[in-house]
Amino acid sequence: MSELSLLPLDAILGFATKMLVFIIGLAALIFVHELGHFLAARKVGVTVEKFSLGFGPKLLGYKSGETEYLLSAIPLGGYVKMKGEDPGETVTDMAGSFSSAPVKHRLAIAFAGPFFNILFAVFIYIVVYLNGVPTLSTLVGSVRDNSPAQAAGLKTGDRIVEIDGQKIRFWERLLEIVHKSPGKRMDFQVERPSADESKSVILNFSITPISEEITTLFGDKEQVGLIGISPLSRKISFVQKDSPADRAGLREGDELLTVDNAPVLGWPDLKTAAIDKPGTELVFHVKRDGAEMDFRLTPESKVVKDPENKNVEMGVIGIGLGGEMLLEQYGFLGSVLRSLRETVRLTHMIALSVKKMVVGSIPSDSIGGPILIFQIYGEQAKQGFNELIRLTALLSINLGLLNLLPIPILDGGHIFFFLIELLKGKPVSERSRERAQQVGLFMLISLMVFAFYNDIMRIIN
């Protein structure tokens, strides 16, 4: 007699929740993209015959006017079918035909999809900043020896509230200002706790950031201004299941004070004290509910790529550290301006990452596909609505930019052909377009297969 082993109910519900969030998020991105094509086509007088969310067999559909609206079985895409869009299509009445539309109109239709994805990100970030998003404060943690900050007199626990007359509340903004000001004398206003913990004193310091070379997220070297401080981040915000930290008994909310008697004020201290010591048993001294206690754990050894793409050994602990978080929240106009700034920043970052990937500066195994997106959506769903929609905004920008790549079959490929037509005064030959479409389809399928392969290898590893 055989037995059927059932998965725990919470595991099934967890997977179902992740899948639902993933499908809703993906459907929203596709809908917005195709909506851009649809509205642009309608605006310039091109007839839209089908507007489908998803590919493959039709699940649901209805017709309104000249357009049939469809929900199809495969939710990994979507399409807008316009009259006379296919080169080999026979059209008896050219009125409202895509192929007979002026090239500028066709160009606008192709560009509208990616553009709507960018607009969607802007809209999401407006909602995010109206609602408020937790952001790291300017509470100072470690002060590097022989740094401008130490020479000026900054100490752990100081809160930077103003730089050159500009109010500062968030660490990200502080970094942005300092990075852009190497060699410039700056006036810092600092709030420091007094002997009476209920009060604080305001102090003023003159600090000149020194120019130092840092390695960016993409492995590039860059000269920026630094004053030698890091944020106070010692509260454990996350413990990975079955990690050394989890097995040792550390919990979310614990305040990490020392590792082997070395004070921990943030990630730089934790890196020196533990992450750089794989395989070494360490004593983590933490404060929990007002009581101090010790935990012994040994960071697991793992080989990773450093910014220069070299193999380095590091210690895996399985925790996240967080600092004091303040709510970054604005009125409507402030949210619009902050949204535009964030969208521009992320657009530049993603565009740069795509460029680096094309030229081979970023390892190809960093490419992810639907499985990776599904996993990330599931994790972000646990963090709350704000984190979930912020991820959706990031993916929307990513989708928009990728579709602008000059690859036949993508919007960027169509835009490329339309620009040639605009310059030459005549369309690219049908034969050339067909060959290019075949090459583009092969490239796209190859990329999807490679992304799936990377996703599966991540799971296996």
C-alpha cells in the first residue's frame, strides 16, 4: 500500500500567494506596455483589430467596435494586432491600415509601449512617496580613523541634520551631496545627544571631503568625495532560514553589539569582524529585550565574484543589518518631483547595466528570467505593498528599456527600421525585414533559454 506525502498547507498557500503576485505584476507590466501601443494607434487613426493580454489560445474575449479584446493562455507577453501590420497581409481597404500610415505615426506607435512602461514607473513612485517609504536616517555609526570626519570631531551617535544650509534627513541624500563635493569645504550641522538623554545639542563642523577612488556597482572605478563615516546599522533586520545565524539562535530585532569583542556599528565592521573570516568560530554579543547574551557561530565559506570579476572567499552569516529608518513622505508636488528623480536614476542604472552586459563587463550568469522574477516577487510580497510596487516600477523601467534595444522583433527593432525609412524616404525591403525578424526571433529565444538555464542553475546551486 503506497502513501501520498502531502506538502504542508502553509507551503502550498505560500507558493500560491507568490504565483498570484507574480502573475498580477507581470500582467500589469504587459497591459501597460500594450496599452501604450493601443492608445497611440487609436490616436493616429490606425485600426486595432486585437488587443491581447498573453499569447497562445484564447481564454476570454469580447469585441467592441473594430477591436477584439482577448485574455490568452500564456501570460508571458501580449500583443496589439493592427490592421495591415503584417507585411504579407492582404488589405483591400487601406483606410486605418498600419502599413499605409505615415512613418512618423508608425514610429510613435512603436515607441509608445516602452514610453508607457516608463510613465507607469513614474506613477508608481508618486504613489510610493505619497504613502511614504522607510529610508535610512543620517545617524552616524563608525567614524574611520584619520578621516576628515574624525579630524573635525564627528562621533558615533551624531545625527547630521544640515549641510551648507540644506536640511538633510536621509543617508542617501547625504552621500549624494558629499560624493559630488571632493575638495570643497562644507559646513555640517550635527545633533549630538547630551548627558541628559532626553535632550541634544546642536554643533557645527567644517569638513572637506577628500577625493577617493571607489568601485561602483558595475565594477567601474570612480573618484568621489568621502569624509569617512558609515551609517549606524546594528539591528538584525533579517535572519535567513537554516543559516549559521539561524542555527546559532539569532533573531530579527536583536541588536548586534560586538563580534569577538570588536564593536559593530554597521556593515563595514561586520565585514571585518566576521564576513572576512569564513570557517572561524566567532562570538556574537547581542542585546535582546534589554538583556545582553552571547551566541557562537561559524560563517560558512562561499566563493563569490568581486567587483573586478575575480573569485574571492567570504563568510556567509545569514543576517541583514538595519539602521534607524525615517519615513520619506511628500505632498503631491514633492512626490512627483521625487518620483521623476528616482525614475531617471533607475533608468540610467538599468541602461548602464544593459550596456555592461552587452560588452561583457557583467557576468552572463547574472541574467535572470521568469523564475528569478517569480522568486523576487515572492520575497518582496513579504516586505509589504510599498516594496512590491517599487519592484514593479523597477521591472517596468527594465521592460521599457529592453524593448528599445535595436533587435528585430522588439519595439527597438521596428523603431530602427522606421528611422531608416525616415532618412531614406522609402521603407526597408520586405525581404530584409523578414530576414531580420528571423534573426531577432532566434536571438530572443536564445536569450530566454539562457535566462531559464541561469534560473534553474541558481535553484540547483
